[in-house]
Amino acid sequence: MPELPEVEVVRRGLERWVAGRTVAAVEVLHPRAVRRHPGGGADFAARLGGQTFGVPQRRGKYLWLPLLERDLSVLGHLGMSGQLLVQPQGAPDEKHLRIRVRFGDGAGTELRFVDQRTFGGLSLHENTPDGLPDVIAHIARDPLDPLFDEGAYHLALRAKRTTVKRALLDQSLISGVGNIYADEALWRAKLHYERPTATLTRPRSAELLGHVRDVMKAALDVGGTSFDSLYVNVNGESGYFDRSLDAYGREDEPCRRCGTPMRRRPWMNRSSYFCPRCQRAPRASS
């Protein structure tokens, strides 16, 4: 599913094309697309009609559209294949169009939620005092957030008693990092994914965080990572960071540092990609 860079690319597009626009009408074309909204499709459409979107916000992988006149936000769950697209009015409907949002201005574009696998959706939620939809109040700040507390993160790592990749993917510790960018950051830091967090010194965890930030910023510069047509920005364009990946998806290809063939191992219903020479496994995991 999309990670921080991909979600941020979508957020920026929505800020350009959707912020400040007032909703004229909403069509819910598939009930699963609003299954996280307790009132269902009709209630979602009725409550959103006439509302004006503020500046889209993001925390980690989570994206939401605040409503200017209400203390509510539309939370977007992209799931595995969800897309928020800004399309010209009258453009042919996408095969998997689930929700259409029309605006009451003359800009000639509308917002569409398209989702092939229907794992994602939109839902309306009350905001916390911090401006987050209440259902994601537990999500930690992400490493690109200027208020991210590195010292507190290091202490949480050592207290968690887990392994480093699990900690990177724990959204209550640090948000926005998923499987792809975890593998990339660990490769850059020369850390094995099963390294116990209790063995990380403060300088080592700070170095790892620096690599997380660097890889995410590099991905942002080229629009995120796309392995197929399911991830696109609001204009339907794919990202290009997959061409620069050093670890993820490179099984049996030479490590860009030492030339050793990269390996892939099953990990928590996913895969971990690593260099067996640069990223030595801890003894218990070897």
C-alpha cells in the first residue's frame, strides 16, 4: 500500500486542485467505498454536500480533507489500489469509479475515488483538538514532521524490545514507513531487518532515521514509487522512484555497494530484501 512519499504526492495534488472548493453533490457508486462511514453512502453524501474543503493534511500514510465550516474531516483510505483523481467533468468514468464529488464552481473538474480492489474508501470523522480525524489520533508523527521527537523515538525503540524493521513499521512509534522504504533505509544503514532494537545506540538510531528521511525525500522528488498502474497521483501519473531502489525487489541482483547477490526472505506475510554481506544477520536470525 502507499507509503508516506506516495501519499504526500497525492496530498500536494489535492491541495492544488481541491482546497477551497465547495462540494455541490456526491455520488456513492459502491457501498464498500464508504463502509468505514457509520451512516452509509446516503448519509456520507448528504453531510458532505455544501461543505468547503480546507487544505489537505497528512500524517504518515493517512490523508484527510478538513471541512472549513465543520469540525469534521474526510479521511481517505487508499488501501492497495485506491486512487484520488481530479478529472474533467464529462470525462469517461473509470471502470472502478466508486465515489464522485462534484463542485459548485466553474473550474470544470471533479474529484473521483477509484479503487479496483475496493480495500480503500472515504469516511467522515470528527476532529481531535489537534485537527486529526479521531480514528487516527493514535498514529505517531512521521520522520518528516518538524515536531518529530528523535530522543523520544530512541527511548521508545529500546523500551519496545522488538526488531528494527518491526519498529519501523509500527505506526504508533513512527508513521509513514512501510515495507519498501524500511528495506531501503535498512540497506543504507547496513542493518539487518531482525536486528534487536535494544542493541541500537542513540547515534545508530539517529543514523537510521537520517536514512529514512533521505530515502523518503528522494522518492518525493520523483513522485513516489510505482510498480504497476495502481499507484498514481491526482493527474493519473506514476512515480519513478522504483528505478532508484537499492534493496526492495532486487533479489539475486548485485548489491550496489559490494556486489554480493541480494536476498529476499519471507517476513510477516511480506518480503524483506537485504544484502547478506553488508547487512549481517544477528546470530539468532542467521
